[in-house]
Amino acid sequence: MSFFEQLSRWLADPNRWSWTDPAGIPFRTVQHLWFSALALALSIVLTVPLALFLGHYRRGQFLASSAVNIGRAIPSFGLIILFWFLASRWGANTDFWPLLLALVALALPPLFTNTYAGVVQVEQDVVDAARGTGYREWQIMLRVELPLASPVIVAAARVAFLQLIATVAIGAIVNDGGGLGRYIVDGFALGEQGHGEIFGGGLAVVILALACEGVFALLTKLATPRGLALQQARRDS
């Protein structure tokens, strides 16, 4: 059977487009997004408050720079295998925790670094003006620094989320609930007869990543304060 015949038969399967069938593209797309979004949400909770605090008081510069280097050095597949091995030794659920912990570990460095950098880059005159009007330190962080740093934070979330989308696909090697990446793993298991499924799964991951890229581009625009957007527009013109 030729490649195109394999792909056509794979796409023509009625269950392939089912929202309830675990082998359906819609079902696995939601599964893929859920895993990625959960990891991103946990990473934001763990990093943004700490980075906001340290950036406000101009502390933790070494931690921020170290996070960049760690983020570049961490191999995603190696983390998945490591956490899978530990989970199997400790009797934990190997279909959930290894992939989730690996995803969170990958998303932490860019989120922490960008949040810290975004807060530090807020002009000191703006902070001093807010302090002069009676704002307390926590109010300055939440009402001044966080909104002004939000475009940088959303940009970090954008990069992290796209990395998570790709890593969830890789995680299907050790995770039965690996989202769209399950097609790629199952296709390789079929050998030459699975080339159509491999291509279909890879194409689905690419389309999902491009769609998420567009959503985050819109979120970045919405997260930019109007005054800051006007200032950037004047600089570009």
C-alpha cells in the first residue's frame, strides 16, 4: 500500500474525527492541549509571583541568569525518561506524573527569566511616582509593574507553551495519554504500514502549534497596555 493510500485510509476512518473515541483527532487534540495548559498554569503559579517579588526588589539576578542557562541545557526527552523511571520505582502513575513534571520543569526557566526581566525593565521613575502617590509595595507590584511587564510575560508563556506542545508529542513514547503524539508512536510501531499515520500525527501537531501561536499573538496584543502600545507605535514610526 502506498503512502497516500495509507494516509487516505487513516483520515477516512469515521472514528478518526470523533470527540469521544480516544483514538479520534478531536479527542487527542483536547488531551494534548489539556496537558500543555495544565503544565503552563502550574509553571505560572510557581514562577510569576516569585519573579515579580524578586524583580521588584532587584534581587535574584543570579537566579534569573542561571534559569536561562538551565532552560537551554535541559533535554526534554531526558527529563521525561528520568521522571518515568522515578515514578515506576516509587509506584506512582507513570501515565501522568512523569510527563507533567517534565513539562513544568521545561516551562519554569523562560517564565521566570522573562517575568523578572520585564519587571526590572519598568522605569524607576514610574515606580517612584506610584510610591509617591501612596501606593504600597504590593500595590506597585500588582498595579504598576505587573501590567507593564505583562507583554513580556505573555511572550514567555507563548514560547513555553509551544515547547510544551512539542514535548507532549514526544511524551507519548512513555505516556498512553500522549495526545497527538500517540499517532506518531503507534505509526512507528506499525513499520512501513504506519507511514500515513506518522505523517498525519505530525501534521496535526504542526497545525495545533500554529493555531496556538496565533492565539498567543492575539493575547500579547491584548495584554499590552494602551499607553505602552502607543509609545511603541511612535518608536516604530
